[in-house]
Amino acid sequence: LEAMGAEAFPVAISDAIASHVLNKSDTTPTERSAAMNELLVMIMEIGLSCSRVSPNERMDMKVVVVGLRRIR
């Protein structure tokens, strides 16, 4: 999974995902890593829900927007 993620995101992931959250000077590297993992899990959950085969099983776009805004 890590190699697949690295290939899918050729730019530094931390630059693309909420860098303002990950670069706080008052957090430890472990806390930043945990925050990164939490953000990635939330994004993957939304992505997987949106890509279900049956349109009836997919997440409603209003819910997607709310989720993405919460991540931001």
C-alpha cells in the first residue's frame, strides 16, 4: 500500500494534505504523523465510498462536501 501511495502521489503528500495542520511548531513528529494518518484515513473513506459500483451505495455529494470541509 505504501508503494502504491508513493506512485499515486509523486509530490510530497505533506505538501498536499493540510500542511497547516502538520507543520505546527508545537507538535511532535509523532503527533504530526498521527494527524497525517488520520487525514489519509478520512480521505480514503470518502474516496472508497464515492467509488462503489452501485450509485445507490455511494455517499451523497452533500455528505462528501461536509466531510471534505471537516478535513480541511
